[in-house]
Amino acid sequence: MNRRFALVFALAAASSCARVSSPLSGNLGGAGDDADLAMPADDAPDLGDDASARDMAVSAQDLTLVSDLAAPHDLAIPRDLATPHDLAIPRDLTPPPDLRTPPDLVVVVNSCHLVINELQTETTQSASEEFVEIYNPCTTAVAVDGFKLGYRAATNTTPASSSDSSTLYTFSGSLAAGAYFVVAGTSFGGTKNGTLSSGLATSGSVALRDAAAAIVDSVAYGTVTAGNAFIETAAAPKPPSLASPGGSIQRTPNGTDNNDNSHDFTTTTAATPGAANH
């Protein structure tokens, strides 16, 4: 019996497996020894008389790189390893409306109007050394024909539409932009533009009304009863009683009107009638 070594190829086929033997020597020997290694006749290709070529032939189709040995599709970068949508800059990083400037912080520009800018009620020398200063903070002149300066006692709580306790002064003409108008008592020693018809109590309230009697501006000062129609939010402090020429309450900064007497007015020991407050 001839001993031979054979290289066996396992050939995968769609329907069956065939074993092919290829001797390492050219001696094929008897058919009996190799019969079980021979390719079945019906599966063997016709290779002519070359036995070695016939035994070693391998179907090109079987040795062709099959598609499943190529880089598999699942080795491609999967979509879930790509930059996920939730790592992209989300639209919700845009400052939401509630972090933007809220409406109550927006500066509201009101139409410019005359203001009661400074007030003095007395000095230690005289109760009539007093004045009320009107200021035009606007960039244009304001017509004041028919305007009135009204006074109400600290305890007066009648509606704003009711008559005032007294009318201190009636205006005419116009007040130039940036100009001051001083209405003062009989003992006032400075320059004045008009004279008060009656005096001011140490606590009370005054209002500037237009020709239609609407309140243009007002200030309540000292100890004033709640419900006084001339109070803007809360009363301003009481003007100091000092030696002549006296002290006053004045808008600080000059001409500022936030509709809160307690915040808009401060006391000063040096009144500035007819000039800017300091």
C-alpha cells in the first residue's frame, strides 16, 4: 500500500460539500486507495488529462472573496456614535423671554411736564418767608395760561376733582424751557416771579393744575393724612425751619419726577429758589 499525503480542501458549495485530494507526488497509485478522496464524477469539472490540475483545481467561485468577508456594514461608524442631536447647540439655549429685560424694567418715557421743584414753608424769623418753585424741565416752552397752584391742608381727603382749600397763584403766559418760576411769601428776601395769596403750613400739600383743572404735578409734605389727593405714593419730608434764608425740600436730582414724593424730594439746609437744586 502506497503511503501518500494529500492536501484536502473543503469546498463550500451551496448544495453539497466535495472533498478533493491532491497527492504530494506525481504517483496517483491505485484507484482503490484514493477512491474515497476522489471528487464524485458528476461534480468534477472536465480538466482534460492533467490529473494534478484536475485534483488541485478549485472553483473560482468558491475562492472568490465572499461579500460577508468584506468589511461588514455593522463596522461602519453607527449613527448613534456620530454627534448626537442632543449634543448639538440646542435652540433652547437662546435666552428665553423671561430672562430678557422685563416690561417693568423698561424705562417709560412720559410726556414732559412742569414740576413743583422746591418748597420752603418758613424760617425762624418769619412764617411768611416761604416759596414754591415751578420748573420747566422740557426742551420747549410750556404755555401756562389758566394754570393754578392749589393748596390743601394735611388732613384734607376730598377727591382731587373737588375744590382746593385755597388757590395760591394763577399763571399766565408761558414758561421757557429750563426756566424757573418762584411764587413767594411777603417776607421772602430773594427774587420772585409772583406772590402767594396765602401761607403754607409746615405740613400740607400743593398741586399745579392746568387750565382744565387737571393735576399736572403735586407734592404732599410732612405729616399728611392718608387719602390726601395730592400725595404721590408717599409724602415728602417736612421742610426744615432754619434761620433766614432758610432750608427747603427739593427734587434731587433737579427736576426728577418718579411720582413718589418720599423719594423725589430731600431736605436741604440751603434753599436754591430760582436755580438748580443740589
